[in-house]
Amino acid sequence: MESGTVTRRGMLLGMAGLVGAVGAGSLLNLSSVAHAATDKDGTPVTSEEALAYLRAGNRRWRNGDIQQRDYTPSGKQLVNGQWPIAGVVSCADSRVNPENVFDVARGNLFNVRNAGNVAGDITIGSLEYAVAVLGIPLIVVLGHTACGAVKATQESVATGKMPGGDIDAIVNAIAPAVRALPAKHTLTQAISANAQQTTRQLIDGSAIIDAAVRAKKLLIREGVYDIATKRVTLLPV
Ligand SMILES: [Zn+2]
């Protein structure tokens, strides 16, 4: 895994120079138009504004004041493109649906979901598209309470037994975060550590994401969604 990361990083470091030289659209050969997130007035949405929109949306969701806010720029039709204000890496858990959790309409979040909200080539590649082509200013890595994937990893690390099948890949992805904690730790601690590990891997595994963060065009924050209270608590920076 270590050498793969280095190889990928080396390759993308070369690509990062091209992003500046010819533009992300040309680099990825997907589109010549970067769909940077803007608000209804056409003003670019900053990282902090996007985060404030999501925090306000979560407040509405947990208070039952559901409005499904839509930040798609005026005059833009979803059939002609997408203008998400944030990327969200969240668990596949059926109780964690980002559009509900942040009370926004379809078209507003670029979602990457898998059991345990882990990073990996597919997650990173998806987000590189969202950053380089769609111009998202924010990524939220969203863990959640009672996460079965993290719990299974705790058990596997403690007992040495693997669950079997390709579930092993999920456990192997989460395990380094769990092993780095003291032997006696809580599920809450493991959930936070796993979200923080995902953020590190997004940055370390992608020259495009790393460059966007360094240029302050992209903010990455981790949060934990409490299934009981519906509240998202952001982890400290
Ligand atoms: Zn989960």
C-alpha cells in the first residue's frame, strides 16, 4: 500500500503541473468548462460559506424544519450540468443520507459513499473530478455513531480474526486508524480517528486535492453524525 501511494503521488505530482498549465478540464479530458460552485447570484461560494450552509442545513434537519435548500446557480438546469457546493465522503449506512443530514436538494452534494467512509483510489479519483472539474470548495468526511464497519474493525484488530470476503478490504482500510489508538479506546474515538485518517489519505494520495488545499481553494473537515440526535459535530481542526 505504501509503495502504491508513492507511485500514485509521483505520477499525480507531474499531472498537477499540467493542471496549472492547461486547466483541469483539458487534463482530465472531460470538460473545458470548470463548474465552480456559485450561489444564486453567481457569486463564488467560498469554503467557509459552503460549510456554513451545511451546518445550517443540519440544524434544520435535526429541528424538523426541512426545506431542501437548493444552491444551484440561477438559470442553471441540472439536466445541463451539476454545480455541487460540497463533496461528502460518508458511510454506506442506510441511516446516513447526506442530502437529508444537510437538508439540501439534489445537485448540491457530490457524494462518495462506502462502508466506513474510507479513502482509496475510487474515492480519491471521484473527488479529484469534483475538485478539478466541478470546483467544489469543501469536502466533508462524515463518520457516524454506531458505525458497523468501524466496530467490525475494532473487533478484528482485538481478536486477529478477519470477517472474510471483500469485507476484509474495508477492515484493512480502517485498521491503521484503530491500531494507532490505545488498546482501550471507545467506538467514538475510533470513528473520529477513521474520519481523520480518510482526510490524511485524500491529501497524501492526491496531488490535485493537496494542491487545492494548499491554495486555500478547498477545505476538508471531518464530522460525526449522531444517528440518535441527527446532529453533525465537526471535529477540531
Ligand atoms: Zn458506518
